[in-house]
Amino acid sequence: MIVEATTPTRIDFAGSTLDLYPLYLFLEGGITDNAAINWLSTVRIETREDREIHLRSEDLEAELVAPTVGELPVDQDLDLVARVVKFYAPETGVNVVTQSAVPHGSGVGASSSLLIALSGALDRINGTNLDPALFVEYGANIEAQVIAIPTGKQDYLAALYGGVNALHFGVGGWERENLVAEEEKLQVLEDRVVLTFTGESHFSGTNNWAMLKRFVEDAPNSRAAMRSIGEIAVEMREALRAFDLEAVAALLGREWECRKQLAEGVTTPQIENMVEAARTAGGLASKIMGAGGGGCMITVVAEGTRDVVEAALKRAGATVMPFKIARQGLTVTEV
């Protein structure tokens, strides 16, 4: 049996970090607004006649072999993949090949996307037909074991569902709301948003932990800034629903200014230079993805200015990363 699964990654407009347990509980609920993009994670699993487990990451150029699923080692280069395979524990041996189209440290949720793809593929191999929402719950717990830091859920949800989303978090768990369904609007959004890679690697867990820690300790401005981000995320939801891209841009800029107050290292001189280059060329607002600190940046541009803004960003050292909004999330097929 051969199964292939793909999942998108994501960009975010507002409310990153508010998906982090238990931060959204401290804030009486939180919203994260994001969009899935077609930088895909791919998993291929083939069952074996023996019980051996063969793991290979094509983008990391790493391999791991174990006699049985129970003997798969963790805390190594393929820790996340090994832990997911051990958790779902296929009854036969398997060959698992993974690939991510995303640059390392991009900040667009690549590891979470891969985790959802792997979960969907293993569920099909096992024939268990789990509720896909469980992939999110299990995935957050497994990834927390890997990074030893609390995890959020927006990346898993974008990977699972695709589309443009408002993700609501609270005492009762999470809910996903689709904000933009019309194909024409999705194409306009793709044209008005420029995605670039800053060249600086990003590790969201570190910044998220610093932000959560500062909030709990009531560090100066941390709680006020986080509450402001929560308010902006609510407004961003409304702006996306109304498809008011000028309002989206204004809120994106406000969110970035608030986010820079949450922890040291959210921005750098290189990032600020890129933000200024985009603004000078006609970009309406820019923001680093996720918790900040490096990785990818989005810039909302005025109509007709995309080429000029892209050229300015390239001169500032950024790499333009063309993308489309992923119309669907997890797909699993038998080959």
C-alpha cells in the first residue's frame, strides 16, 4: 500500500501567539487571522513486508532506520517524524519519505504542516479514519515534546483546512471560520500581498515563549501590547470579511508595531531596512510572519505597485517568494 499526503503552510495577518495555550485563556479568548499558501509539505508512505521503519527527509538529506516502530529513536535529526510515527504506530513496517518546499527557518509553519500531512497519511495506512481535528490536538502535544516549549495551533489548522481563516481560541477549544470564499477575491488578495524571505532564520518557539513569559511576569508594556494585538486581530477578521484591503494593511502595520514591544529580537536592523524599503516604494504595511525574529515577511501593496515594491525589497536583500492561497488543506490519496 502506498499513500501520499500534502498540506499547505501559512501566512498570518494578525493574532499570532494568541493561539498559544494558555495565553488565550489569560486574555479571555483570542483570534488568529491567517491564510494557507501553496508552499506544500509532502509525505509518501509505503508499507513493507517486514517490520522495519525507514524514514527519509529529502530536504534535510537525513535518514533513519529502526528494526521496529517501538525502537525508533527520538531526540535526533528526524525527531518530529519519528515521534509521529511512534505515536500512530503502524502495524507493518513502512518507508516514510518527507519533503518540504519551504526554506528552513521561514516562519510559515512548515514543521506543523508536515506533521498534519504525516498524521493524515498514517491514519490512512492504519485504516483508523480518525476525526482530522484530532490531528491538531495530537500534533500540538507531539511538537511540544520536540521543542520543549508550549505550542500554538494556527499552523496545524491552516494545514488541515486551507483557505483564509479566523481561528477562534477559548475555554471550549478552537473554531475555524472561513473569511474569504470567492475566487475573484482570493486572486486579488494574492496580487496585493508580497511574500519575501528575509534571509534570517526564525524559530517561533523561542519568541513565543519569551512573549508568554513576559506576559505572565507582567513585564512593562507586555500585557497592554498583547491585548492590543488581540483587539487588532478582531478588527482584522472584520476587515478580511469585508474585503477592505486598505483596512487590512493599516491593521497589519499596527500589529507589527505592537508585536515589536512583546520581546527582544522580534525585529532586527535588517528587517527594519526591508520594511522601510517596501514603504518607500509604495508598500502599505509589512509584518514578519508568526512571532517575528526572522523568516518570511508579508507586505500589503497598493493596487498596481507590486512590481515596484518587489524590486525595492530585492535591493534591500529580501528574496521574493511567489505564492498562491491554498484553496484546500490536507489531501490524502492512495497511489
